[in-house]
Amino acid sequence: MLELNKIYNMDCVQGMKLLDDCSVDLTVTSPPYDNLRTYKGFEWDFKATAKELYRVTKQGGVVVWIVGDATVKGSETGTSFKQALYFKEIGFNLHDTMIWFKPNCFNFGSNNCYKQSFEYMFVFSKGKPKAINLIKDIPNASAGKVMKGGRKHSDGSRDIVPNFVGSEYKRRFNVWSINVSAKTYGHPAIFPEQLAKDHIVSWSNEGDVVLDPFLGSGTTAKMALLNNRNFIGFELNPEYCKIAEKRIEPYLMQQTIFELLR
Ligand SMILES: C[S@@+](CC[C@H](N)C(=O)[O-])C[C@H]1O[C@@H](n2cnc3c(N)ncnc32)[C@H](O)[C@@H]1O
């Protein structure tokens, strides 16, 4: 098993081969997709990556796979769907297909379509997710009111449940509206800290191991540390590794001090 809380400058498939079976609680990642960006010629093998992810994920662990499709000769490639179906084929459960809506997106795609403004966030799980901490931040119009309810069945009948009081906030929708980061740290395809954080707190618990096989500028690593999780990151490009290392340095030091004080 590799040392935790380190960035490894290597191909992610080779890197994951050094991890034990069932050793990762959560993966949050955005792979390079459809050659939209070349990352200076660095390449990756999708099927081998998916298989290694399945092997290293713990039972009940989750993989969040954030992707979009390129448009080639007037047609979207559909690569994201093909990948999602492959993850299912090798044993993952497709727990949820979520959308990252980018309100401040400026790359709108083809002029013949409505403006392109989202990416898919496929949430795969190995069996039933073991950590589900759904974020409740939608103000509830029925907060404090006594309500009746119960699940409705296909024949129209309802379970009878005792009266309950509406809570202040409701469960969030699975479309997340999060601005594209203004700060890029010199990386061409960084995802927002908020996005990484919200998935980390939703699908893992404190002390868990969070993997990002395509770490880029280190967003997942930073948010894992800030939320009291451990991380492992693989990144093939040495320039991005340096950026990521610099970015997480203060949080690593903070974690070491906490460990010493414990
Ligand atoms: C979409 S970016 C990830 C950005 C990251 N989420 C962030 O917030 O900075 C994908 C990254 O994967 C890296 N990469 C490409 N092929 C790789 C491979 N085989 N193994 C590890 N990293 C790879 C690229 O260099 C690029 O930095």
C-alpha cells in the first residue's frame, strides 16, 4: 500500500496497481475526455483505469466520475455514456447521474445548439454506498409545520406515517449549480473546490481515504485534507504535480500539527 497524503507523479493505472484491493473509500475525479485538451501528449487507458478503480474501491465505496462529451462532425461523441455503461458492466452500481451546471460557463459549444453549460457527474458505488451524508441546504417552505405523509405506492395507496414537523432545510437536488473557478493555478481544466468538497462530504466520512487518479492541480487533495480525510493522488505531468504540491502544502502541515497534538 502506498503512503497516504502524497502526490505520485505517475500514470494512474500503474499507481493504482500499487494500492491494496478494497483500500479506497471514495474517488472524486475528472479524467481527460475526448481529447478536448491534450495535456501535452499525456495519455490514459480508460478500461484499465475503470478496472483498477473497481479493484481498489472498498465494498460500499463510491467513484464520482466528472465528464462531458466533445462534438465531432456535428455529433456529440457519447463517450460519457459509453464509459458509464462500462463501469456498470464491470460491477459498479450507477447510484446517481448528477449534473454540474456551470452558470458562468463561457465555452458554449456549437452555434446550432442551445448553449452548452454542464458536465455529467456519474456516481458509481461498489454495492450500496456505505457513507451517505446528503447535503440539506434547500430552505423548506413547510419548515416547522406539522405534516402528514408517507411513501406512495404504484397502486395509489400510501403508507400511513405519524405526523412530523417539517425541517428547516431539505435535501438538495442532483443538479448542482457551481461557478467555474476563476482561479486556475495554471491548470487548463481545474474543477471547483466547492464541487470536490460537496462530493467528499456526501460520500465519505472523516478519516476515509479519497483517491484522485487524475489529480491535476490538486483540488481533490486540498478539499480532502480540509475536510479531515486522507488522500492519494496520481498525476502524470510533473508540472501539474508541482502546482498541486505547492497548493496543498499549508494543509498538509496543518494536518501534521493536528496529528502531533492528538
Ligand atoms: C481534467 S484534468 C484534472 C483536473 C483536476 N480535477 C483539478 O481540479 O485540477 C485531468 C488530468 O489528468 C492528467 N493525466 C492524463 N493522463 C494521465 C494518466 N495516465 N495518469 C495520471 N494522470 C493523467 C492530466 O495531466 C490532467 O492534469
